[in-house]
Amino acid sequence: MNCPIGVSNIRVTNRKQTASFRIAGLMLAIAPLWLMLAAANVSLNAQTSSTPSPGDWTQYLRDNMQRYDPYETTIGVDNVGTLGLKWTFVPDRQRNSQFSSAAVVNGVLYIGSNDSNVYALNANTGAKLWSFANEGGVSSSPAVANGVVYIGGFADPFGVIYAINAATGEELWSHKVGYSCYVATPAVANGVVYVGCGDGDVVALNASTGTLLWSQTDPVLAPLSVANGVVYVSERTGSVNALNASTGDQLWNYYIGPSGPLARDDTSAPVIANGIVYTASAFTSLVYALNATTGKLLWTYDTGNSGLTSPAVANGLVYIGLGDGNVYALNASTGAKLWSYATGNQVYSSPAVANGVVYIGSDDGNFYALNAATGVKLWSYATGGSVGDPVVANGRVYVGTTYAGSGNLEDYAVLFAFGLPSPGSADLFLRIQPTPTTVHQGDLISYAFPLWNLGPDDAVHEVLTTQVPEGTTFDYIRISGTPGLGTCTTPPYEETGEIICHENSAMAPNTTWTVRLTVKVTAPSGTVITESATTTEETPDPNLANNTATVSTTVQ
């Protein structure tokens, strides 16, 4: 059974598959510090650095459970109008495909597709790093923590949560959440994965082992929220529940309605900000603000429309899109409307907010950037499809779009990445320096890859691509140079394969970023070991002849 990306709890009413779910995400001075990146210790580490940067978007509601990135400083009100398309990606099987919302961690974008794959992509270039195939299908957006990707899927006849090594795409463990049900988008906090199932339970699992910690009967399709030791869930039966994150005990329940045979998948993900739970119901057409401690109703806003998305909360405002085609900004304390912006069709995209800008899509085919304070349109991009839920991370904006097929053509999906124009130019100069120069079988040999920026401008998001040379096996890798240092994807210890390192920041002119790779020589005497590498960057490079290097060593 292939399950649709069950990443939105709002039904699609204007498409030919009216029972499927939207692709929202309800359904990635020079410091001399060395960073040791030993792949031998990466059993549960996605990359050589498993700690996300503050600007990463690690899960659907983000770690702050608000769909708001307070760390974004690259793109803002003054320059968002210059956003341009950086790359696109289509799933391996395009026929009848949809994308979930994405997670972006340490330069890698993770995303699910109902072509039954989970993808890891280079967040800067869109290049596929790996894919994880689940024959039953993918039903949720990913959450990434401590080097592990958690995502819902289906293994007939069970709804299953998978834990996947974020560096390699290998399955670490899986847990059956419920019988014949779609798994909601998980939330991860404090070493625990919280996940629900549309016709089953909410469960808490040990994030490292998948061991069940507790379960609670709560049929859930919307993403879960976790804040201050409490798990908040929007039930399919018409209620918002608060559960003790340690025990699963119910702390409070607020009934929205209806239940029983009239129940619909109509309540959005609960968003948490400043002690308040914000959610919305397509059945009642209301946006709700509830006291996060007691469940007491604080205010409602009547949208007058049955189509709702999950809200985002930032700087005292609640942002939400509606089926009437409008995007609304409400006072987070009172519910009073501050502004609205009319798109050309229904809005089933949940907004993302960063640095004074609201990003949201519409079924009119456009992806919008609005001034968060005034609602004025700052930028738009005509995708031509139905736009899903965006994420913002480290100066990039990512969003999936589904295109409606006609005749014999099925729906198909495209993932877009947007960023600012690359300024100026930067001449990168790469060399390889082996140590020692005389080696024997069984010795360790280290290759230094010093990468100089000869200027005249900053080099942005440099990427070094190399491999474990033939006749050797991987031992470890480390990085030095710029403040961002960077991350690397490597083969396992004592194995071979490609190595890709991302600087993840920018190099000023006349500075150096160095990757050091250590390998063990396995080849016999007389073998010539050849190592090569290439480098790329977002900034235009006027002299590509300096971007490759090769060195050979003969085993004694």
C-alpha cells in the first residue's frame, strides 16, 4: 500500500484526489580550532558533526515549535525581492508524486516523497546524497536529531516510524505505531521521539533504540508539538490534548468538535509560543489560542472559511493561510486581525517566518514572501503548481510543489531552492599535500586539502569533493580554518567511498579552509596510490583551473 504524504490535516477539496493530504509537513578572523570528525564513532551520527547549527530547520514546527526561524539574518525585508532559483529536484519516480516539508541540518536537506523514498540532498546544490526506499510509502515529514532522521511510513499492514542514519541512509531501527494507519509527522525532544497514528496511539520512543516508553490512545494525523515537558496533539476526534511528556498521562483536553461519525481530519498542528497553544479547525472555521498549562480558551478568531493550515508564530503575531485564498496576521495576545493578503486561490500552505518575512504558497501556483509587519508582497515566484510548506535555513528557502496532471498524466512534484544572488567573484586555489611521502603497506597516510580564497570577494559555501583513494581504507577526517569549520559525509571506518565536505559559511579573501583526510594503506609494495579532489562554491570563480588537484604516492 502506498500511503500519500499525510503531512497536512486539511483535506484537499479542489483536486481530483479529494481524500489525500496536502504536502505541508503535517503530512535541511579565522579560528585555528580543529574539529575531529571520526567516522568510526558515527553509528547514530548523520554527519561528522551531528550538532545542528542555530539556523538549521530540524523538524516540521522547528525546535521552537513555532515555524519561525529567529536566527535567519541573510534574507530579510530589504533583499528578499532579489531571491532567485538556485536549484530544483524531482523524485526518482515522478508519476503521482508529492513532497513532504523538509528538514535542513548541517548542510543537508532531508525530505520525504510518496514515491516511497526519503531523500538526503546537498542543501546548497540539490545533489542527491542518498535515498532510503520504503516499499509501503512515506507518510510524514522528517525530524532530524543527533544524526538520525525520523520519518513515518507504512509496512503493510502497519504504520511504522523509521530511524535512519542521516549520513548513510541506512535503517537503524523501526517501530510499529499502529495497525493500518498513517503515521503523523514526529517531534523529537530530549532524546525521545513522539509520534502518532491516524487510527492508533500516540507513542513515546527512545530516540536511540526505538524502545517504547509509553503509549496513549489518541488518533492523530497532524504533527505533534513538544514544549516544557508537555506533548500537545490535535486528535482526529476533535480535541486538543496535553500529555505529560515523561508518562503520557493526560494533563488537559480541550474539545473543538465534532467526534464520532462526523469527525474530520480538521485540526491543525498545535503551535506553542509564550505559554500559549495556537491551533485551527476546518470544521469550526476558528483559530484558537489556549493556555498551554491549563487548556483554558484565551481567544478565538472566526475565519469564516473551512480551509485552514497550521499557523506560525513570531514576534507577537500569528500567521495563517485560509481556503478563502487569504493569508492573515493576528495579534497573538488578543486574536485581533492586523492585516490580510489575498492570493489568487486557496491557501493550504503552512507559513514559515524568518527575519521579518512570511513565506507561504497558494494554489494559484505562486510562492509568496510577505512583509511580516504589514502584509505587503515583497516577492513571488510562479511555480505553476500547488505549493506546499516552506522552510528557511541558513540563507536559503525550500518548498515543494505538486503539479496536477491532466489526461493520462499523473500529478508530479518538484522541490525548489531559492537564495540571494552570489556577490562578486572568488578565485579558489586547491592543493593536496600527503604526509608522509614515503609509505608502506599498513601505514597511515594523511592528505591535507588546503583551499585558499585568492579573492577578490568572499567565497560562499565552498564544497570539497574527494574519495578514499584506491589501495587504502578510510580512517578519519578533520577540518580547520574558517569559523564555520563545516561538515563532511564519509564512508564508514575501514571502508572506501566518496567524501563530500561543506564549509557551510563563507571565506574572506586571503584565508584558508583545510580538510585533512587520514587513510590506511592496504595496497602492496609497488602500488601507485593516486588521490584527487575538486572544489566548488556559490560565488562565481574566475579561474576554474585552480579548482582541481591530484597527487600520487608509491607504496614502498
